[in-house]
Amino acid sequence: MRLNTRSISLEVKPSHEDKLVRLLVDLRGGRSVGREGEPGHYPDILARLPTCHFLSICMVESSDYDPLLVIEANFDGPEGPFWAQLQAVLGEALREALRCCKRPLDDTAELYDLVTAHRSRRDPAPFLERHVMRPKAFFHGNRGLPRERILAEKALAEAVEQRLHDGGGAWNGKSSEDVRLALRSQLMPRFEWLGQKPAARIPLGESLLDWAKLAAVLFLVLHLALVPGAILAALLGNTALGVLLALVAVPVWLFFTRYRRPAGDVGTSSSNTLLSLARTNAFKIIGALAVLFLLSWPVSASVNLVAKDMAWPEAWQASARQLAWGIVWLVAVLVPAALIWMRYLERHDSSQDGPVTDPVALRQMREMEDWIPQNHMVSVVSLRPQIPRRAMSYIGTPLIHLALRAAVRDGYLGSMRTIHCAQWAFVNNGSRLLFLSNYDLSWESYFDDFIEKAHEGVTAVWCGSVGFPPVTMIIEDGAAHGRAFKNWARHSMSPTRFWVSAYPTLTVDQIERNNRIANGLCAASLPPAAARQWADDL
Amino acid sequence: MGGRPVSDKNLDGSSWKLAKSHAHEVQGMVVSGFSHLPISQTLLLQFKWPGTAHGGKWLQKLEKVAPVTPADGKQDSSVSLGITATGLRKMGVGEEILAGFSQPFREGMFQTDRMRRLNDRVGKDWSECVIKGGPLWSANTPFDHAGDGSGQLANLPRRDSIEVETELTVHAILIIHCKEAPEAAAWAQRTADVLKQCDVDVVRAKETTLGFDGEGMVREHYGFVDGLSQPIPWDEKAVHDAPPEPDPVNGIALGDVLLGHVDGHHEVTKGPLVERQGKGLADPDDKEGLDLLFNGTYLVVRELRQDVAGFWKSAKRIARSMGPDPKTGRPFGEDWVGERVIGRSMAGDVLRPGGVLKRKDPAVPDNDFLYFDDDRAGLGCPLGSHIRRGNPRDGLATKPSQTKSLLASSNRHRIIRRARKFGPYIEDRMVDDGVERGLMFGVINADIERQFEFVQQTWMMSPSFRTLFDETDPLLGPKSHFSMGAEPVRRRVTVHNHTRLAGGDYFFMPSLPAIEWLSRL
Amino acid sequence: MTRTGAPILRNRTGKLKQWVMNRVRAALPGLFAAFRRLWPIAKIGSVHVVTLHDDVREVLLTDKAFKVPYAKKLVVLMEGHEAFIGMQDTDAYRSQLGRLESLARPEDMDWLADATEQRAEAIVAASGGRLEVVDTLFRTVTFDILEDYFGVTKPEIGDMRIWSTRMFEYQFLGSDESLYEEIEWMAPALLRHIEDIIEKRRASGDFSQKDLLGRALALQQQGEKGWDDLFIRTMLSALVIGGPPQPPMVLPQALEQLLRRPDALASAQKAAREPDEALTFGHIFEALRFDPISPILPREATCDCVIAQGTKRSHKVAKGDKVLAAIQSAMSDPRRIPSPGSFIPTRQPHEYLHFGLGLHECFGRHINRAMFPAICAPLLRRKNLRRAKRPAGKLAYEGFFPASLTVVFDKD
Ligand code: HEM
């Protein structure tokens, strides 16, 4: 079952802000029965939302927009049943929350009226569903593990722990495989599923699809990027084209080398990452361009065939030449030119060095944090207005998503693995970027991880946001400015009002550990080395 | 002393020195553990004058009896000074100036959310890691209500208590380092008398010592060699004779221990700029203005009481409960257990599978080791041992490709430890003599949240450190499990708490120019 | 075989008609799936068939616009008096229901379950490994236990099971001439019988709190308002007609569904042996999702109104039109029910509409909740439970009513 990550954002009537906050706070206060203050313990909700991993309901405040009601849900399997379950548990509270929202101006207005009417009994779920957003990018730390499996493997790991404890020194002198086999047979009656082969976390089909999607989008984008060079090649002869290229490329590159370095004291130790990334991956890039050439060939040959009325052999030849020039122009001119444009913007960006976080909001955020090993955050930032920036955000974010989806299979972003479920979505008609995350350990350590282990990616995602610390070449500096980035991020956040986690005591790493233990126990036999490695996790 | 204690290479930080231009401004304690001054007096001060004005006078008096010593060379005695946020306020530092200090410092160690993070108090109860009845002393910083007029905060369902007050209020800490005990005691007395004249009381005084053993090693009360591992600050300009690159294992940015220099996150902390001759903020362009934080740092102090007999008796119980060592057939000793708790042998060498790490220098245990290649699974040095939690080095990596970035990232959370003992060594570690003893644990760091608090919260006290579960630091944490790597499966035992917090807070360690400025308030 | 020998169900449906009815019943899931997809709110003449989960909920929850059509016939059965089953949401309705609800107590459910299980166990144990369940087990136990609980003893002449089953059929299912003829004498007979019981009970001075009648009479004795004989009589009669005929309908259907699914049967048996009462119930309830008490609940529009307003399928209904809320379809609607084709005994309560929803949600739902697992558990615990050889081992119907199903199992 696939883990779905969704959110809903609705504008709140300013007059109803306090009422909504009270409603959400009551929702939490009236339910949490865990450790004092533990926001993650909601037995009734967890039992009645059997597929839910994380659920949050917040009100996002900011000084230049009316507040937003944001509902975040991460759940296994199809959506319809999930919203029905949510309605069954929180229905009347949801209706009341909707009453605090503005009446939409689109074609859901009628439904809004019916759901929020005085003493209405109309189900709120269909209205909510009309406003559900698919995130532009999302990330799952324990990909391919449904909630049921996470909980079952937790129970198993605990049972293993108990057995080992009861066993005392009885294991001395045994081999890891002996221990494993003994545990397996002892636990089999309670965990019958140990007899089955564990389901693949990411089925082959899904993997292939991930790569196919990424390849398709990349092909589309790059293929379009070849067009300018190809058109020039169709118009001019090789010599003329060569001269033109030299005339354009040389100044562009000169300009680029001057411009690419961080300006002023913006630089951090991470400078030159983009270029060195390009350099270390040169073979991959060349390979990709070769594939691009091969794939584009038939396309442009057919275009030549139809548009220019050529014969096949002629068309193949002509298009090969055009494509080759297209690639040369892309690499020699278009990419550096685009980067210069980006650099131009970056050098003129305003970064907010002293963002003010509302002290009352900050106190409330802190108050909700660090009761359990997991935490939650919601942040909304405005997007910078320039066209290439917006284009980067709108196209880049999904592209980053596709790339992460295809390439990251083990939950590691860079070398950090503390994110259970995170998502990015555009709200307020695409003018703001919403970020929701359910992560491990403290907010400080989460952001230190971002800064220390994944700042390039984080910078790429957020560099188009108003006030973000100064960036160089899309991925450099930016989030590497530790405290500036943290201050900026804090100021974009709102207190989490209501938040439920289905496994509040488990970190991403521990879930993976439990999974390794379980998978190991499922095997009928393991070679000694594998068994020893398996035993390391106990 | 012909045979100088070998371990003081690190203690003294003689592996790094500040460049001249900075050395005379920075307090000596930042760069040195004063191994040549093993005896010290730690005085906790409370300002008793009424109101919050003219609070600089005591510093002028102090200058006469116990001037704070800079880091520009070895001296026969040394004085270090730290002031709490409530202390600064009492001295008359304006709120607009205080706003330029870091938040944890302004809020104090016993702010309610902070106590939860440090695991000192969760909800309404003190944790087991705090002495009965709660800590004795702190800065008693009032709770910051964030000027909430909306009532939003007041309406929250509250599950903790926000006002915590300790019996003693501490506004400043003064540490006098000497060679001999009588000298230190007399000097402390003299200082106290002088301070008394300007309404400053010494509310708590402790003789604190390094205490070398016969081999020139510093041993803390449980008997372990301490002070072996320290970070080595590096800065191209501000460090004297800086090597071209930071130390590959222990190198950190100077800005992580000294404010106003480039830190691990590539930033330079700017403090409030004050008028050299006045009391208020200076024009931001004033070339003569003084950056109050520049060349200062933050000092975290935690007075930790140690129940030595409790620790060793419990170690013995654990050793017995494990049965004989399958390799030797002999029972495990309590030393064996204690060594796993720390992660180093009694001699100070880090544990490795089947023994300890071979020394490069036969006189001193190595400290430039890593974990990933040689002891990834913790078969030697347990994954949750005190030194692995305190500084995981590259050991949090799960794949070879991560080791570099994880070492770098764990070095962003390093702290300089300046701990000294109080109370006498115990006669027989198995017999409780009822005497109070422990560690006056001090940490020098520039970003309290990213360094001390991170270490305490995310590494030491986290029940989810790495893939461990339900266990915290076996030396500092509450009663919990403790796993020790072994074949075929790890041994997991229950450890109890024997180290308890008796007081503490966050202090600002001003630069000498800043002290001078403060003295004119 | 019945105790009196007289058949309880009417044998009027011709072979062919019964065959067609059974086929239709079997085809319903597919039909509903097609409707949901192609024609979610179907209008056939003045009848509207509502098949989507959301819309079925909306119809049932909007009781003001869509009223229950039971009042007319009910008045016949009650000799002109109103009973809550057929009423609109008025003060009178709330008062009736409130009084009735005050009689049944949560703590009753425990002993109801115990008594039911004992009775069922005795029957199963006596069967010797071969048992016709519809009548011998389900109907017998239900009537015996509920008569006790209501305080309505068996009549000396006549058979309560026939009376109430017949009246139930008239009220909710058919209305042919011969049925009406029977009703004409049965309805007064039942009322007289209950009046008689009330009279005798009062005379005996036995106001024990064990049964509903005793509790009602005690309240009457204390001078509480609204507890006159007429009210007590009408309520008891409504309970007797509306209640006991239903378990012998649904439980055989549930068992039939389990017998068709060996895995589900095995896990139901495991739950019964555990004994995990809640999980046993979960199996029965889930089995019923595939063949519920009725595929639809009928309603009648009280005004011109709109179903699914504000959506693309917004659908107008004229005053007086019939609206059929297809609960069977709603309980298999994949848009709201996770994996509707799978047998999942641990589903969420809101996924089931067996007891209806909203104003007229089944009064006996708590009683059923207690009794269903208790009746079935003794049988489910038997080893090697399976169908008898056909035809006896196949659930047979008389019209809408399950008539017989024989199972066999190992004698320990
Ligand atoms: C009574 C309390 C304590 C005792 C007895 C104690 C003892 C020790 C010992 C024996 C070592 C090994 C020697 C060395 O590597 O220098 C050590 C290392 C260390 N301790 Fe503690 N300690 C105490 C409290 C703390 C506290 C409160 C913290 C921080 C929150 C802390 C953080 C560290 C760190 C970071 C290391 C260095 C690990 C490394 O760099 O490899 N200790 N401690």
C-alpha cells in the first residue's frame, strides 16, 4: 500500500482566528492522554484512522496574508476512505473549523454553504476533498513501510528484546545464526508472518516507473533546450555557426567566470559546489547527453521529414547535425547564460538578515516541541516574484521530487535520515510555499542536519523564497549560513496546534532497524556473515 | 616539575594558541585548562545592592584583588569570570543591550522548555538526574512571558510549571586558579572580603581541583582519566601559527568557542555595539564602539554530584549478573563494566574490539581516533557509552560514503570541557563515606543551543540515539538500559543514576575590554 | 421442523419466482457497482435509487426531507396508534424514544449475552453434529431470550414466532392479500395478548427489574408521566414485531457468507474459540456486508429537494417521490470503504450501515451487538464446521426469508 501525502489549505476569516485556535487547542487538550504534554498520544484517533502515519491541523499566521487552516495527512492506501475516517473521528470539529474559514469563491462555495449551515448534517469530507492538494514534492524516510508493518515490526523487535533479556547468558558461545534460528522458532507462533517472504518495500514496477517519469520529464525539458541550437543549425552553415558560437560563447563564459563566485561576504566553505558536481559527474552528464541525442534523433528526424519534406536518409543526417549543434549551444551558451541570469538575480536579491519571529508564537512552538523523540513543523514562505525564479520553483520543485523519488531508496537525504514525512506545496494561488515536516529529535538538530548535511538541496528548494539567506549558483551558500537560515526558518513557522503520530516513540533509524531485524528473522537461513551483521542490530 | 603531566597537552590547549592581537583580550580559561594550576576556588556570587544601577563598581574592586587574566601566556595564578543574564541586568546593562545576547543565555538553564530538553525536568517533576528537592542554585531568571497580551499563551493547556526558583541566586562566577590550596583559600577569602564591601556576597564556594594521579593523569571521582579529548580550534588569522587546515579529527572553527570569529556554520556572531565611554548602544558605525561579545564566550556550569560508591556497587552488581566471561571463563569485574560505561579503559585508552586502541605515544592515550572503520558496531566501545554519545565522531555513519560528512557534522557540536572536581577522593570506592563530591562541570562554547544543549539533548539524553532505544547516557542519564556490543548478541543491562545536578546556569565570559566596560557601569 | 409443527414462514413463492429472486440477490453487488459508476443516483419513474456512500449517508441523515414510509402500515398493526418506528423528528417522537431508551440498560447486555450463549450452546450440544440453523438455532434462541428480556411471555394459543414474523413481513416487505388477511387477526391477537400480560403482571405485583415490562410497570406505579398501559402495550408490540424476526434473517446469511470463505470462517472460529467476543462480532458484521438485512432502506421525500447538492451529480427529487438508500451499495463503495471486496473483520464502525443511520438508527443495535456473537460462538467453536451435503447444506429462501441451512461438525 502506498503512503499518500496530502494537505488542505483554506483561508481563515480574520475575525475567527482566535476561535479556530481555541478549537484546535481543545482538540489536542481534550485528547492527549500520553506522557504529560505528549502531543503524539491520541489512542482514539489512532485506532480510528488505521492507515494514518501523521496528521496535523494548524493555523498558519503571517503578517501579509490572512491565516490559513492547514490540514496535513500522511496515510496508506486510497484517499476516499481516509477522509471518511477522519470525518468519522473529527467530523463536527472539522465542520466547526470550516465555519472559521472564508467561503471559497470557486465552485465549491455551494458545498461550503451546505456543510457549514446552521445545524448542518452534510458530511464535510466531500468539501475537504475538493481542496486536497497533492504536494509538489514530498519525502518519506521509511519508504515502502505501511503503518501496519511498522507497528508489527516494532512489536516483533520488542518481543526479540524480551527474549534476549530473558535468555540472559544462554546465548554465549552460540553463533549469530544459532541465535537467529532460535529466536525465529520461538517467535513464529506469535508472529506467523515470519514464515513468509517479506514484501518488497519498493516493488520493481514502482522503481521503474519512478525512473521512467524522471527520464521523461528530463527528456522533455532537455529536448526543448536543444531547439534554439538546432534551429540555428537549420538556418546557418557550419562555418557561420562556428564563428557565431565563438562570438557568443566566449563573452558568455568570460562573464560567467566573473559572476559565478559569491559576492561580498556571502561565501561559505561550500563555494563551487555546482561546478565541481558537474565535474565529478562529467561522465554521467556526457552519457545523459548521448542518450538525449539518441532519443531526440528520431523526433527531430520526423520533424525534418514532415516540415522540410526530406527523404529519410537525408532527414537522419540533417537532424543529427542539428542536434549536435543543439547540444553544443546548450552546453556552451544556454546553460552559462541561464546561470548568469540566475546569478544576476542572486546578486540583487534581498535577504532578510533580521527576520522577526513573533515572541508569542515562538513560545508556543517551543512549548509543543521535544516531548517525544519526534517533532512537527509547519512553515509558509512567500515566493520571489521574478519569472525565472517562479519557473524554477514550479518546475524545479517537482523535478527535485522526481529525482529524489528515483534516486533515494533508503531514506537518506545527503547523509541525514531524520525525516518521516515531509512535503512542499504551493498555497495562496501559487504565491507561497508550504512546508510540512514530521521529523526526529529536536528542531535545532533537524536544522543543524539541514545545514550540515543537506544544505545544497535545501538551498535549491528554498532559494526562490522571499528573505532566504544569500545564495550563489542555486545551491551554494544559502542554507549553509547556519544561524541566518535557522532564524529565517523559525520566522516562517507557526505553532503546531494539533498533531498525531502513529508511532511516537520511533525514529526513522529505529524503524529501519526494526525492519532489518524482521527481514532477517523471516529468512529460513542466513550465511554466517549476514547473520552476524543481522545480530549487530539487536 | 620535571615530568610534566603528559595529558596537559590537551588540557592546556598548547596545541593551539590565540594570535597576539586577540590573546590579551580573551580570558585565559578559554585557551587553557591550567594544568599547572591544579587547585582552584570556585566562588558563586550574588549581587545584593538594591535596584539595577551602578553595578560596575564591584568589578573595579575585583580588578584590585583578583584581576581577570588574559590568554597571553602562562602565569602563576589565574582568575576567570562569568556573569549570568540576571547578573548583567542587575549591573545595569540595558534591555536593548541584553537583547543582543543569545536566547538560551537570556532565558537561563531553567527555562521550562529548556529543562525539558536537557532532561532536568519534564512536566511538573524534577528528573532523577537532579538532586532531591531540585537544584540549589541558578541565575533565577524570571520566566519570559513574551509580552503576551493576547492571552493565547495563558489559554494553553499547560502541563508543566513555568516558575522554578532555586534557593540561591547566582549572578556571577569567579574561578581563582592557583598552584597550592592554602594560597587559593586565602586569596578567595581576601576577594570575598573585598567584594562584600560593594554588596557582593559569595553565596557558594567550592574548592575545585584537577587532581593528578601518579602518572600525571587527571582522574575524576569515579577514577576515570578525564580531559583527554578536547576540540582543537582553528582560524586562519586569529589562531597563532595556524596550520593550513584544521585538525582532521578534532579541528573546529574558532568561532565555535570564541564569539566574533567565523564559526562552524560560517558565521560571525556580532554582539551589541556599545559606546566605549557611555552605557548605551553606540551608533552602528562608531569605529570606537565596543562589540560586547567580541572575544567573549559562554560558559555553561553544571555542578554534578557523584555517588562514587553507588556507581561502583552498581557496576559490581551488573558484572556479577552477567555471569563469567565466555572468553576467559572468569567473572567480569566492575572495572570492565565501568570502562564500557565511559568507553575508555581505566588507563584512558579508547576501547576497541578485543582490547584497546594501541597508543602512538606510549605515554598518552590517543585522541585522534575514529569509530567507523574499526568499531562500527560498538563491539569494543559501546555505541551508547559516554564518550561515543559525547562525541560520536564518524560513528553515526552507516555507509562509508557518509563518514566524512558525519565527522564534520559532529564536530560542529564540540565543546571545550573545563571540569574540576570538588570534594575529596573516596577512600574505598565500594564504601559510601557520606562525603559530598562531584564535578564542577564547565563548558566553553559560543552557541549554547548548537553545542552544549545539543550534546546534552540529542546525544546524551536522547532515548533514540542512533538505533538504540530506551537508553540514555549510562553515566549521566536516569535509570535505563545500557547495551554493550558482544558476539553473538549485545549484552543489555540496567544502569542507575549516580550523577546528579545540584545547580548550574549559563554565564557570559566577557573579554577583558568588555569587563572594563562593565566595570564603568 | 418447528416446535409446534406449523411452518413459520409462508410458502407462497413459486419455484421460478424464488429462483429469479435468488439470482437477483446474487447479482446485486455487480449491479450496484455498475450503478455507482454509471448512474449513481438513478431515477426510475418516481423512484430514486441512491448508491454512493456519501449520498446514502446524506439521505439517511436528512430525515426531515426524507421520511420513513412505515407509518401507514404501522397504524394498522397498532390499531390506530403511532409508534416511533414510523414517526418524523417531532417532540412526540423524541419523547417516545426517550422513554423506551430509559428502559434498556447497558448492564443488561452482559447477562443477555450470557443467557444467549448458554441457550445456543445447549442447542448445539444437543444436535449431535448436524444442525439446521435458521430455525433450530437462530430463531429459537432469539425468541426465547428476547421474550424473556421484553417480559412478553408466549401466548397459550398461537405462536409468537409466526405472529411477529408475519407482521414484520407485512410492515417491511410484502402486502399481498393473503398476508393482509392474516394480519387482520394477528395484530389484535398480539395486542390483546400483551394487554393480558400487563394486566396479570400488575395483579401479581411482580415489578421485578429483570425485564422491560417490569421496569415499565414500576415506573407506572411510581406515577411517572407517560407510562400508561396504552404506551407500554404499543411499545412492547413494536419491539416484538420489529426485533426478534430479524436475527433469524441475518445470521443465516452471515453464516452462509462465512461458509463461502474458508479463510474468514477459520478466523471467525479462531475468534470464537479465543474467545474474542468483539472480533467474533466483527466477523459476523463483515460477513453481513456482503449480504445485509436489506439492500436498501426506503424513504419518501417530504418536499421538493436535492440530493448531492453542490456536486456534479446534484439530483432533484420531487415531493412524494420514493428514495431508496442502497446501504448494501454504500457499504461496498470503494470511494469510502477500503478494499470493499476483501473480508476485513476489523473495520471501522462508520463503514457499516447495517443498523441504518441518523434518526431511525436501529433501536436494538446494542442488543444485537450483544446477542450476535453469543448465538454464533457455540457453533463456530465446533471443529470441522462445514455445510451439510446439498441441498440441505445450502441456504434456502422462502421469499425474502432465509428458510433453512444445515451444517455439520465433528462431535468432539
Ligand atoms: C560527573 C559527570 C561526568 C563525568 C564523571 C564524566 C567523565 C568523562 C570521562 C571520564 C570522559 C573521557 C575522557 C575524555 O575523553 O576526555 C569524558 C568525556 C566526555 N564527556 Fe564527560 N563526564 C561527565 C559529565 C559530562 C557532561 C555533563 C557532558 C555533556 C553534556 C559530558 C561530555 C563529555 C564529552 C563531550 C566527552 C568527550 C568525548 C570525546 O570527545 O571523545 N560529560 N567524560
